Amino acid sequence: MRVSVWMLIFAGCVGSTAAQTSPPQWAATGPAAIKSLALQGAPQGGTILALARSADGTRIYAGGDGGIWLFSSGGWAAVSGGQTARALALTSSGILYAGTDAGVYSDASGSWQLVHSSAEVMRLGIDPLDETHLFAATQQGLDELRAGTWITRIPGTIADLAWAGRDVLVATASGLQISTDDGASFAAITAGGLPATWQSVALAPQPGAGFLVLFNGASSSLYALSSDGATAKPMALPGAGLSTVAANATDIWVGGADLWQYDLNAQRWANLTNSGAPAATIHGGLRAILPARDGSLWMAGLGGVWWRPNSGSLENVNAGPPPLANAGVLSLAFTGPAPLAALDSGDLAFGQGSVWSVTATSAAAGITRLASDATSLFAAMGNVIFQSVDAGLTWFPAVTLASPVAALAAAQGHPVYGTAAGQLSTGASPGGASPITALAAAANDATGLWVATSTGLWHTGDGGVSWRATRLPFSGAVTSLAVDPARPGIIAAAGAPGVFVSINVGGNWVSINSGLPDAPITDLVFAGETLWAATLGRGLYTLSLTNAGMSLDLSAASGSPVAGGSIVLQATVTALGQPVAGAAVAFAASGAPWNASAITNAQGVATVTYPVPTTASSVILTAVTPGPSGSLSATTTLNVTPGVAAKIIVVSGDNQSATNATLLPQSIVLEVADANGNPVPGVPLNLAGPGRFNPAAPTTDQTGRASISYVLPSTLGAAHLTATSGSLSASWIETALPTPDFTLTLASPGAPAHANQIAQLMVTVAAVGNFTAPVSLSCSAPIPACASVSPASVAPGGTATVTVEVGAFDANQTSETVQITGTSPGVGAHTASATMLIAGFTLAASASAVSVTAGRASGAIALTVTPVNGLAGAVTFSAQLSNGGALPAVLTPQFSPATLTLPTATAASFTVAVAASSQTPPFWPVSVWLLGLGSLALGRKRRRRWLPVALALAGIACGGGAASAPPPPPVSAPPPLIYPLVITATSGTLSASVPITVTVQ
């Protein structure tokens, strides 16, 4: 997302416009060649900084702020444009070297090429003995070209160099150094008497041997230096303000505001300035002097190029198609809507566009600075500041200073000035005694002031009581400053690299040079929302700052927003369509605390690395930088995506149970996640296992999940299922159950039942498969002993109690079977049975018959009573005839002991005594009765069933019947009498019997 802030101020009102997409363009506004009617159209030069002449004199090269020009066949032609050429060197073979702000260029290859990239080149020197050996004096060191390779010989700023035979002299920031071995080694100058400090220095080879050294500081001084640097001889100078020196075998020339010649034979100085026609007048500020071998002299300065023959007057060679020189504007002011320009010729010019006129005022000569406010116009000439209140028609001196005015502004009808000595109109300078190079006052506020010194850029808002150091927009001196009168936060500064503008009170600066010529900017001034720039040799240029805007753009420069990774964030700060370097940008993110900061580079870009959160979500990123009014911010939304799939998770639907071959009631939900647990969409899954999946090969959706329907296999039991994707897998289990049904389980009582008591059994209903219906319970056996089932209806997993009323059983009945029936609609009936143990006992006799002789007892039979299922209690014995009748009187049974206590005693004995009798019952009836009675006794459990039969048999035995008795047999020995008996053991309601046959002899 792009966020822009724009300021548009009209009489205190603020508005906004759309962001500029391209830098604003400067437009030429004149004045153009006021004094000379130079031709228009071709590239026009500015300040000339260097000259080079071919050995035959047919070619002259001039380098300066607009590039390089060649003078040949009576006219000038552009060789190159754009780069400022500060130094030129021409070999005897015609190869041209040019020192520029970017390094050294050459045409050795047939085209203009950069052959050495370096800092700003101040001077070039070619070895007189070897033209492939070259030195370049730069702002960062003395660079040497030897054998096709460039190296830095001396680090630091090199102001000038000169070559004489094998001797090389260089001026460094710390002093002079000399080489006597063709530049192989350098040593500091040992000669005494030389100035310890200077503002500038110029070097030249001295005729014969040694060098000429011109120092320019508080005053100018010239020395003749020996070739070894051991001695220095001072030489008298004709004037001050000299900046360049040259010599040949007969003369020495020094130049600055004037051109002076020293005749070595006559040993006197002569002023060559203004020696020719007015058109040849040097406009001051000579930068270079080049004596030719034929005795002619070439000069370059602010106004262009001049030539003097061996014996003749100066000639201005700037004319000719196209013109080399144009109007050089030193300063600007406004006296209403029309600008007033101070020209390098010393004239004042009024006008705008292509129409300009030169003023005829006595104060015009020598004006170097102009300033104006709503009431007054100020002009600086030397150390005097003149004031005009009638738009420049009349002037009067306002301030006289001890040193020349270096910078001038106006505020509330008063001049604001600074001098080369560091004097400031508001009091102490923030730079101390450092020269003031430029200043600007805020409109209608005498307390707001910007000051540029050789030590930096300063701002005060309280009339100089306190100062704030501000970062310079470029390296080197600031030559001009301007403050927008309506928008005091907008500052313009000019220097060697061009014009820079800040829209946030000097916080950040942008280069604004599109359409501006490559020429020195000597002054800046605001007129409404238009910025004016004064150039040397190229006239005036204007720039519209109607939309002075600053914008901030935030984006992801590289990387992918994967959870747990990192991306590079890029914030771009621009103003006026240009990148803002050095802007502090603060970055922040929503969610987890994170912040960072960075400074924009030369492209206006601040870069930081953002650690992407481990959670896939939306994150709002913010960048903030100081803007024209408050903070300027930009935001962008970062959608964090999951990382590489790392695991498969069974979210839900596992461990279900359902009838085999049916659809599970819930879908199975699978999720694919990265290492941080973020769901990963678009991952295909392979499913394996019995049964059927739908879909068979799913892909995770935007939530990273896949929902699957599953039909269980027909095989019962656990179904082991698996989902895989590459090397990832997950397993789970579903269970196939049988068709819904139920089972019954009847548990026997915990203890044996006792006769005529109540026994309880527990019945349990269990589900088969997914059976859930209630089951109705009933007791189907024994009937009617099975009394009740409670509750009568039980849900699966429930129990019920079965109550059984135990009857009067025979003692030897040890168990009873109980059966329960359960029914449920749609399923049917199921039964369950259990054996109920019954407490009882058994009776056994050691023999089934005993013989007894009448009249005495004998033949005992052992009886054994065995308790069953834990019966305890007293057991008694009795005997009777098998027909149920009482024993005959002749038989007397005896039991020992008469009573047993179970389970302690389990054995007893039975004996019988027989008395003598004379009447014995017939055998056969007794036999028949005894056999019938025994059969009935052994075949029935309950006495009441065989009692009638026994009675009938007893009747027969007693002689009842219709047949008549047979005749008595003959008297013989009586047969033995046989008595069928039943021995009964009784314990409570339980009894057990054994038959015993007693034979009486």
C-alpha cells in the first residue's frame, strides 16, 4: 500500500494532491547573453575551469561546468556535455584526459570513456618524459596511472599538482609534498618560511628548475621553491585575490580579479587586464593560465576564454558559433513579480523569460549578493551592504563590515548577513570563525535563520540563542540557501552537486537537478511557489514547487511469507519524485511484538528483515518516517502461509463403532499441518484399509482438512486404516459390529438353596452390536416355583433379579434348573439357564438284607448319611414295613446313634431284634406284597403317589381276596419269614430311604 502526504499552502490553507510520479523539471528563464548577441541553440558553457592547447596551437580545449569545448578553425564546438570538467591534460599525440566529479575520462579509444573512477578530480598532470604516466589530484588522494594501472599514491585531499622533469610537487590538506624520482616516492617539504595554513594553493613549474607556489588566504603570497623542496624564496605580488599561477622561460603570470605579468628579465609586474578593447575585458575570477610555446597566453575565468598573442592585446574568443559563455548570474532578489539578477559582469538586470534589460545605477558595479523582502532591496559589494527602498532606482549604504560579505538575506526590512571571517549579523556564528558560505532567513520571522559554514549546516529558531546542527545534503560547501516564505519547512540548498530540497525542516534532502545545467549554482530564492536558481554562465532557471510532497511506500522486497521463515521489507521514501536518502524509518507489526528501524540509502530505500510468525494468519506491517507535518506512515498486509507439510492429524471420526458393511455415523476428518501446526491446504492424501472411502483420494481444502465418509467392511472387528502423503502418515481404528442383538446371562445363587426357602438369581442383558432396545424378561422354569423377575424390562447392560420359591424336595435332590426368556421386538427371544444347587443329604446302607434268628437280635447294617451342598442339622431314623405299615410286634429296630448331627456325624448302625412267635404269615402273600411295596418305594419320590397301591397290597397280604384258601399242607418245619422294611432318615422336611429285607429264621 502506498501512502503519500502532500502539502499545498495558499495563504495559510492546506490541501492535498495526488503523488508525483516523476521529478519536477527546471526551466531556463534567462537572462541570456545580455551584453553580447550570442547565437542560441547549441550547448552553452558556464564557468571555465581548465584549458589545454595542442602543441601546434591549432586546437584549444576548454573544460568547465557545462562540459568540454574545442576551439578550432575560429569557432567553438562541444566535445562532451554533462560532467563538469575541472582539469584537462593533452598529450603530444593528441590524447585528451579530463578530470571530472566522477573520475578521469579519455578519448584514447576514439570515444569519450571513463578510464578511472574516483572522487572529484581537481588537477591532471602528464609526465613530461613519459606520456603514459599520469597523475590525478582528487578529493580523496593522488591517483597515479603507470603501465596501464591506476593506484592511489597519497591518500587525502589533493588540491593541486605540478610536474617539472622528474620532480613532482603536490599540495595536500596537511601541506606540500615533493617527489624527485618521477613520483616513485614523496616527502614533506622541509623549506622554512612557508605559510602554515591557506585557503587555496596554486602550483606551476618554474622555468629552469623548481616550482612556483601561490598561496591564497587572508592575503596572497608567492614563493619560488627549489627542485628538492629544501629552500623557498618569497616573491612580491602586485595585488590580492590571486588564485592561479603559470610561467615560461621569460615570464610569470598570476591571475584572479586581474591578470598580472612578471617579466623575469625586467623584474617588474604589469597589469594586463583591460589592456584591449572592452569586448576583451576579463570579467574577473581567472581560474587557469596556460602559456603556449609560441609565446601566446590563454586564460579561462568566469566570463569565458581569452587569448593574448605573443605581442598583442587580449582577445575574447568566446564568440563564434556556438557561444562558449553566457550570462553569469551571481545572486537573485525580487522587487515585486520581476526578478533582479546580479551578473558576473557586475551589472544588475531586470526581466523575466527572454526579455531582460541592464539597469543604469551607480550601485550596480561589483554586486555579488542580492536580497529582498517586502520593503527593501539589499546589495552586497565587497564589505558594504547597500539598501534600496524604491526597487533599485536609488541606493544608500546600510551596513559597512570589516570583511567582505559572503552571504546575504533580508528579514523585516533588515539585512541578515555573514562574512568570510565568520561574522554573523545575529551574533556569534555556530561555526565559530569558520567562513559563512550561505544563509537564509525565514520570511516575517527575524528569529528563524539557516546558516551554512565550512563546518556544517545550522538552524536557529530563536535568533541565534541556540543552534541545531543539521545534516548536510551533500559533501562540500553550501553556496546558497533559501527558505520558502509561505512554507518555512521547505528548504533549498545548492552546492557543487547541484540543488537539494528538504520539505521537513532539513530532516531529509532530495536532489532536484532534472533540467538544470551542469554549472555552479550561486544563489537560490523563492518567489511564491517557484524556486529560482542563479548559475554561472548559464543564466536563471525556475522550478515549480506547487506540489512539494513526500511519500512512503512499504512492500516485501524478497522472500516468501511462510510461517516461521523471514522476508525482507523495503520502505521507499521519496519527495518531489526523488528518493530521500538518510531518512529514519521505523517498522512494526501487529500481533506478536516486533519492531525494527533502518536508514534509507541513496535510492531512498530502507531495508529490514522481518521474522515471519509461526502462525499462519494476516499480519499488518507498518512503516513510519518523519514527514512535513507529523509522522508519515504506510501499511501493508502480509498473509502468512503455512510451511511444508510435516504431519497428518486425525481430527475427528476415529474410534467409531457401527454395524458391519454400514456407513459410519460421523465423517472422518483429517488435517495436514506444517511443523508449527498450521493447516496446509492442497495436499493430496492416499487412504488405505478395508472398507470403502469417499472420496477415495481426497485433497485438503483451504483449512488444511479433508472430510471423508467411510463404509465399514463386512468383516467384524477392528478395521486398521491409514492416510499417507509422501513420507507422512497417520493411522486410526474403526470397529465393525455384528447385527444388533442381545444376550442373556443367568448367574446361579451365591449359596445353595434350602427347601421351602427363597433363592435369587441375577440375569444380565448384554448388547450385541449396536443393540439399544429394552428386553422383556420372564421365568420359564421351574414352574410354578419361579416366582418373579424384577424389573421385568431391562436395557442392554442392565440386570434383573429372578426369585425362586424352593419347595419340599427329596433329600437327595441336589440341584434345580432355572430358565429365563428375554424378548425384544424385531430381534426375537433368547433364553438363559442356570443350575440352582439345593442343600440335602443322601442315605446309604452297607447291605440290603439281614437275617435274624427269632428270639434274638443279630446282623447289624451300617448306615451312612452324606450331606449335600452344605446341609447341616439333626438327622433321625425310622423303620417301617415297605408297605407303609407298622412293624410287627416281633420286630424291634434299633439305631445307634438314634440322631446324627450333620455335617459332624455321618455314620450310624441299624440292628433288629425278633421275638419268638407261633403263628407265621404265609410266605407268598408276604412276598408279593414285599416286592410290590419295594418297587413302589424305589420308583417314586413322593409317598402320596404310591400309598394307595401299598394299601391294596397290604389287603391282599392280609388275606383279602375272592379265592378260597387251599387246603393246608402237611406239617413240616416252618419256612423263614421275610419282612421288607424301609429305613428312613429325616432332617427337617427332607427325608431319604433305603430298603432293607429282614429274614427271620
